[in-house]
Amino acid sequence: MPLAGIPLINIVIVLVVVGVVLWLINNFIPMASSIKTILNVVVVIFVAIWVLQAVGLWGRITSYRFTH
């Protein structure tokens, strides 16, 4: 069953690939731990936003208005 046009299996595959790439970068590319932390946070934020867009929830979040 597609969620907003993207099948669930594609979302899972992208999450696995991003996770493996991030793990490889963290374990095999030498860099300062602060840079790794920033990279991890940025990747997690982008992937979270992408997943929200893929399942159709991003529009609801960005259009939410607080009322008095």
C-alpha cells in the first residue's frame, strides 16, 4: 500500500542504505568526533523530514497553526 506515492518497501530500503552509509562513515573515515556528531544530527534530521514527507505528514506539520 503506497503512502503518499512511495511504497513502504522503498522507504525501508532508503532507511537501511542511509544507516549503513552513516555507519561506514562513522567507523572507517577518520574525523573529529564533533564533526561526526554534527554529520549524524544533520543526516537524521534530513531523513526524518524525508520520511514525514513520504508518508504525507510534513504538510500537516508545516501548516499547523496555533490558535488562542
